[in-house]
Amino acid sequence: MQNPSLAKHTHQHNHSHGHAHSHNHDHAHSHIPKNRKILALSFAVITGYMVVEFLGGWYFNSLALMADAGHMANDSLSLLLALLALFLSERRQKWLALVNGASLILVAAMILREAAERWAAPTEMLALPMLAVACTGLLVNVFVAWLMMKGDHANLNVKAAYLHVLADLFGSVVAIISGLAAWLLGWQWVDAAASALLSLLVLKSGLDVVRQAWQELQAEH
């Protein structure tokens, strides 16, 4: 015959475990509609600005504008992946998070390569147009980062997309500092040095997302 106190304890344990599981499950699902709205609006803003910037660069024959549009395209892709992930199973979401984290590492490598090229062969920047582009980009990224701060960062894809936007935001800050240094002091080297530092910050973010996604995938086995 089963001990009544043991049966009561087992029932309480199972009930509390089931309640906790249900609470966590409901908590995760309650964030989905909010995340969808935030990601959809962020995607629309970033993609819209990217198109305007690319067309402006093509029309005015500005390489700086078109290069920045390329960075925005990476943000746009990351936001789209995060949005698509909300419609997939948890395991597939983690694989997408790996892709998102890897794309951050790729961005870091591209920035570092660009910084090395500029350091080896400095080119004179058009400081004022660069400042105008950087300031506009900063405002767009600050708005999108503010939106995404309200998202559920326990979701790895939302976190990775947010880190992409932050990387671009810091990139705008770097461009503003570089433009001011070139315009006021004639220091062309600041652009390469600041870009190299930015690449290390982006690399760390990418590695963190990849490591976390991989650990969660391994924990399922």
C-alpha cells in the first residue's frame, strides 16, 4: 500500500511541475504576437531606409551611401529571419539563431577587412556628406533599437536581430566620430581604427549568440 504522505508529495510535485511548465510555455507564447509586431515594424523601417539610401547612392554616385545600404541590408535579413523563426518549431528557431549569429561574425570580418584596407591605403573622406548619412542612419537605428528593446530577448533570433541593429547603430556613431575627426582635425586614420574596434564588438556578439544556440541544441540530445 502506498504511503499517503508520499502520494500527496508526488501529486504536489507533479502538479507544481506541470504548473511551472504550463506557465513557462504560456509565457513564451504570450510574447509571440508582440515580437511579430516589433519585428515587422523594425523590418519595414530598416528595409525602407535601405532602399532610399541605395537609390540615393546610385543617383548621387556616392559609394559611402551604397556601402551603408549594404550594412542595412544585413540588418534587414536578420530581422526577416527572426520574423520567420516565430512561425517555426523551437529546434528550427535555434538553427536560424545559429545562422543569425554566424552572419554577425561575417559582418565583423567584413568590417575588419575594410578597416585594414583603409589603414593600408587611406582615402580622403567627403566628411560633410558622410556626416549627413551617418546622422540619418543613427536616428533610424536608435528608433529601431528602441522598438526592439521591448521584444522578448529570451528568444535567440530576436536577440541576434537586436544585436545586428545595435552593431549598425554603433557603426553610425563610428562614422560620425570619423567624419568629425576628418572634417575638423584632418585625421583620416580615425575611421580605420574605430572600425577595427567596432568589428571586435560585433564579433563578440556573434560568438555569444552562436555559442548559446549551439548549447541549447546540444542540451536537447
